[in-house]
Amino acid sequence: MKGPESEYDLELDRIAKAISKQKAKLVCIQLPDGLKPKATEIADFFEKNTSAKVLIWMSTCFGACDTPQGLEKIGVDLLVQWGHTKWIKN
């Protein structure tokens, strides 16, 4: 993908496959401030390459502990975050 992929390795193809595999219908994307200008381009990519609708979280993003609250109440199936350290299972 041109655009955000040309500047960063956002792994959009890998994420699109995960969205499709999970059969997610409503996906929320959460980006650090530096990537927020690319939010609509990223959302458009997922909507064109999956069957999901995409919401863009435009509020704060201060790391993995800053997960948006209440997404399940509006039916979000999957949250995709960028710029966070991987969560490791013990």
C-alpha cells in the first residue's frame, strides 16, 4: 500500500488478514499522534480489503494501558493499536 506503508511498516496486510480471520464486523483503530493524520487512509484500506467497518479512535493514546473504554458497548469486535510494546503472556 502506498501512503502510510511507504513511511512506516504498519503491517496493514497482516492486520487485514487477522480482521478477516476473526470475522470482525466493527473494528476500532487506535494510533499514536504522529500517525493520526493517516487514520482515514488506514481505515479506508481495511474497509476495502475486509468486510469490516472501521472506527477511528481520535482521543489519547499513551501506550498499551490507554485502551479505549466502552468499545464493547457499541459492538466493536476488534481493537487494533499501533506504537505499543507487545503484550507477552506469562
